[in-house]
Amino acid sequence: MAITKYRTWACVAAAFLGAVSAASATQAQADTGAKGLFEWRSSAPLITPSNAGAQAYSGLKDSSVVYFNGSYHVFMTTAAPEGWNMAYARFKDWSEAPKARVVSLKPSGVGPGYRAAPQVFYFAPQKLWYLVYQGGPPLYSTTANIEDPMSWSAPKPFFSEPPAIVKNAAGEAAWLDFWVICDDVNCHLFNTDDNGHLFRSQTPIGRFPEGFADTKIVLTGGRDDIFEASMHYKIAGTNTYLTAVEAIGPRGRYFRSWTSDRLDGEWRPLAVSASNSFAGSDNVAFDGPAWSEGVSHGELVRRGHDQTLTIDPCRPLRFLYQGLEPHAPGTEYINLPYSLGLLTATGSNPIRRMCPAR
């Protein structure tokens, strides 16, 4: 497996298990007197290692979701003693998610080996579905039929070699959690590095998936403040884009957020502290017992399914996230019992107020 080369899982595990430590001085200053802009309600765990087909996994993580042809299609990372890979589930309504079968993608063209952190979208110009994921470097597979999990093609890399800017002091590529979103002119690939940086590369939409270059740092901060799992969306009916990045706070993982008029523009802070987060322990209430401390890697439910990754401000935001269920202290990272749950935004928030009907 390529884990040790591209991502030091021991350090990541320490970050998860040490999330109760004090936040940075910068974060603490931002938290002082902050008023929350977002509020959410969380479901109980919906897709778990107890789902049919998932009993061999210790955890299910890193979800990506699209709604297409009357069903939700969910892709996720699977954690098991033999390593990391990906799986797929489909259901018509969220109430059916706990009974959805989890299908491993190992027998598909995706294949065995280290595969993680999927993102799925339909690239309309080519009439193909793309599955973006990490296998060390950023990889992709394609299919014409998202409803057939065995139809995905073999992995291909986006880059012939890692850009120099993502290499660490030892000359190793330190990049993960890849995310593609396109505007009318370019496709943009974002990634983080577990060390305070958000990067963006781009290619003309007519060249996608080839030609990614011009890799730049677009956000920077403390290691815990810009950690991993960035996600990026166009807000329907506006000229505004939303970015959210996972951070480590005093009460578990949470998401910070920014907005911009362009994917290659400047990002303005929106909800960026542990007590005024986009989604986290400060603003999530549970339907039933609180089963997760914090909100970690996942995806908002989009209005459509194409490469523009558009969300609807006129409907309550929904966020399929990974939550960490109670576990024994000292549990190895790969054995942590992650499950997927659904957040639904309640009340007003800055995104909701962008709805033209309001």
C-alpha cells in the first residue's frame, strides 16, 4: 500500500484521537464572542458496517453522493484490517439507507489496493461519470452507467508527476482528498495536505481530464485550521461559490467555510471558527442520542449531478458526513468505527438567504 509514502496514517490517527486538545491561539481568538451562522440536525447513523455487504469493514468514511434517476448513489471509503478501498450503495429514500447493500468496488476496474476518498460527478461534455479518488496521487475512473458498480474503468492518473509545490521537505508528494469542479471555461482540482494548505490546479474544460497544471496554494493557515477533506460548490442562481475545509477543534472535527465570486478568485471567510463553524459540535443537534463528536469528511447533497457541483439555496442544505461512534481508547485509526449520517440545515443561514424567492 502507498499509505506510508503519501499520508502518514499514524499522524492522522493522532489528529483524530487528539482532537480534544486545545485549539490554536488564532482559532481561539476567532472563537471569542462568535455567533453561529449555521444550525443542523443529524440523523442516526444511516450507512454503517452493519449494513448488508459491509460486515467485513471496521468503518465507512469519506462519502460522496449524487441523486440520479430516482435514487441516491453513495460512494465511500472502506476501512478493513487488510487496508483501504471503496464501495457503493444505492437507495431511493434516506429512510432506506440503513438497509442498502454496500458493494465493494474491488471487483470493478477500480481494483484492489489503496483506494480512498471518492468524489463522483457526471461530466456532461463527454457523457461520462467520473469517480475521482486517491491512490497516493489523484486518480480517476469512468463509466457510462453509474447504476452498475462493476462498470468503472481502471484507474488513470491526472498528473504524470506531482507538482513541485505539493512536495514536502523530503521531496515526497504530500497531497490528498482530491476534488474536481468545473465552471464554463476551466475544470479545477482542489486538494489539501494535512498541514495547513489548500491547493488548486486547473485545465481548460475542453482538455479535461488531461492538462492539469498551474498548481497554487489558495488558502493557508495552521495545520489544524486547514487540514483535509475540502469540498467546493456553485450556489444556484448566484455568482457565488462555496468552499468548506475540515479542521480539528477542541470538540472533534468541524468544517470551516468561505465564499468567492470565482473558483480561481479570492476566498472570503464565512463561518471559520470552532464556535461559528459551517458544521461541527457547536451547531449540530441529534435526532436521538448524540452518536458522534464532530463532523468529518463527506459531501453536500447537490441539486444536480454534473461537473458544476451546484447546490440549491432555496432548499435546506443536506450533508452526508462521517461520524465517529463510541470506541475503545487507543483504537487504531483503521479500526475506528466510522459511519455515515445525514445533517439537515435548520432555520436561516447565509446560503439559504441567497435564495431569490426570499
